[in-house]
Amino acid sequence: MTYNVSDVQQPIRDMMKEFGPKLEPLGRKHDQQPDAFAHDMFKMIADQGLVGFVVPKELGGGGHSNLEYVTMIEELAYYDAPSSLLAAVSQLAVHSITYFGSDEQRKKYIPPAAKGEQIPAFALTEPNAGSDAANQQTVAKIEGDNFVINGEKIFIMHGDVCNFMVLFCKIDDGSERPRVSAIMVPGDAPGVKKWALKQKMGMKYATTGRITLENVTVPTTNLLGEKGRGFRYAMETLDGARVGIAAQSTGIAARALDESIKYAKSREQFGAPIAKLQAIQWMIADMSVRVEAARLLTYKAAQMQDAGERFGLQAAQAKLYASEAANFCVDRAMQIHGGYGYIGEFSIIEKLYRDQRVSEIYEGTSEVQRLVIANNYLRG
Ligand SMILES: Cc1cc2nc3c(=O)[nH]c(=O)nc-3n(C[C@H](O)[C@H](O)[C@H](O)COP(=O)(O)OP(=O)(O)OC[C@H]3O[C@@H](n4cnc5c(N)ncnc54)[C@H](O)[C@@H]3O)c2cc1C
């Protein structure tokens, strides 16, 4: 039985035990095909209420707490890691609208996204603004009642298929050092071009896009929140998203552990199951400690978020630890499975290994998490 810190978690685990195994074979199939968004899986996940799981009920979502959300993401990632992205990205993308948008923007964008009828994207990263996300070079010029936007975004989850994006850019208002703002941009606005990036290592069917914007014109009423506050909105969104990646990593790590236990008991070499070998036992022990620690750090961050406390430090700690724990676990799982782990037709380990790696890169690299953590302890 997986450890719960609250009674609300078990019903979600029970629901996912029914639903998760339906996604797994579909994911294996999509993984073998050229990178393309898995519309069929996205629909199943949306119909299950998982795409708007944490979105407030009055905006068409499930109104679940963050603790419930991370439990759902952990379980989803256990069965199929890319499915946890298919579920999470829309909630990440509409977060800024929920908390900083006008009533009109909330009503327009969030309900269709929460139901999976529209696909949103969170467009922050640029070719020259990765870890240095404030270095935005996309610019919106004010011309009468419109913004005219030019620039390029890269590595945008679901960017190739998005119906709309929360676009972060600088507004050229004549000031010497314009600050980052957030603007709502339709995915099909004239001047928007979108592509899926190819040859992604893992998480293939939750696609990642490149978007160029050439003289894209939207009304100035599409500004989200206040001018110049976009970077803060993005960072607040990322705090929550990091807890989600911690949950995803925990699910991947837990799956790697369970597969390893099963395999170690059944695989015989030298006349006995390899589970009898101390070398294997120690790997299982080390994996299990990391899974449990990742889980607890993730739940702690989610509970602080639910309590309305500042949780940026705990989000970074959970994301850093859980993603590196997942890396450790998929690596040890492959070692335990030997050749049957390395070759995808024999086990899920090869896929888990590829799907895991990005968790140490997106929503801020491990190095950036260490910067955030150290700054929290050392400032002042
Ligand atoms: C699959 C995928 C999905 C993504 N989804 C989205 C999305 O939906 N929306 C979005 O806006 N972005 C998204 N990203 C972008 C992601 O957040 C960036 O890739 C990430 O922030 C790192 O930026 P970069 O790739 O440009 O690496 P760089 O910033 O160029 O970093 C290269 C290396 O230098 C290190 N480094 C950089 N600066 C420092 C520093 N100050 N101290 C120590 N080390 C440092 C990094 O840790 C890394 O090891 C996604 C990326 C991927 C791969």
C-alpha cells in the first residue's frame, strides 16, 4: 500500500488503478510512431476529468486540491509518463489566467481548456532565454489599440497544436528597460507558425513545439494582468508546475522500483533468482528510499501550496530531489534488467529511461533548482 498523508489520496489511487492500465498500451504504440500529439489519449484523459483536475469548479474544472493533483499525476506517470504531461500542461498553461486574468479572460479561456476542448500552451522559453528566462527578445509594439508581436518561442509543450497561448514577451512602450508581460495569443492568429520538434528522446506523444510570431496583431485588451508583471506570473506558475514534475518523477521512480522487484524475483541466474544476490538487493533498497523520500517532499510542497503558504523553496527541493531520484531509479532498473531492460520489446524500462530524463531539464534545470534553493537559504 502506497503511503498517504491524507485520506483524500486513496480514492484517487483507486481511480487511477482502473484508468492507468488503459493508457499504457496506447502509449507504447504512440511511442513507436513519429512524434505527434496523441489526440486520442488526450481525449481519454480529458474525459476522465484529469485535464482540468485542479482548475476551480466554477471555471469548469474538478476543483481538486494540489495534494490530490500530485497524487493523480504520480499515479498517471506510474502507468504512462507522457500521459501525466498530457494532463498537466493545460493546467500549467491556464494557471496565470486563473490567478491574474480578468473575469472575462477566465470565462473565455479556462472552461474549454479544463474540458480538453481547447489546448493551451505556456510560452516562455526562447532560443536565447532558457534558464535566463527574463532575457525575453519577443517584443509587442503598441499600435493604436493593438499589440503587434514579433519573436520566437522554443520547447513549448503542446505548442504545435495549441489553440491559444499565454505568451511572455516585452512590451515596447518607449521605456528604456521594458519588463516582461503576459499576453493572450490565439494559436491560429495570422503570423503565428507552429511546429512539433522532432527526434525527442522521450515523452514523444506529449509534443513539444517551436512557435514563430511575425507581425501577429492582437488587441491590447489581451494583456494578462498588469503590464510588466509577466515574469512574476511565470515564476509563480512554475512553482506549482515544479511540484507536478516532482510527482511525475515519483511515479516514474516507483514504477522502476516495482518492475525491478518483479523482475529480480523471476529472473534466475546461477540457479537462483537474482533477488538472492546482495548486489541486486542493495540496488532495490537504495531505490526504495529515494521513492519514499521523493514522495514525502512532493506531498509536503503540495500541502504548503494548499495551505496558501510560500512554497517556492519546497517546490524546488521536491523537483530537484524527485527528478534526480527518478534518474537513479530508472538507471538501476535498467541494470537489474540487463539486456531485457535495454531492449524495448522486452520491458518498459527502456521507455521509462527515455521518458524520465527531461524531468531534470524542464520547469528549470537541476542547476536552476539548486540556485533557487541556495538563494532561499543564503539571502538576507
Ligand atoms: C521537453 C521540453 C518541454 C518544455 N516545455 C516548456 C514549456 O511548455 N514552456 C516553456 O516556456 N519552456 C519549456 N521548456 C523549456 C525548458 O524550461 C528549458 O529547456 C530549460 O529552462 C533550460 O533552458 P535551455 O534548454 O535553454 O538550457 P540553458 O539555459 O542554455 O542551460 C544549459 C545548461 O547550462 C546550465 N545553466 C544555465 N544557467 C545556469 C546558471 N545560472 N547556473 C548554473 N547552471 C546554469 C543549465 O542548468 C544547463 O545545464 C521545455 C523544455 C523541454 C526540453
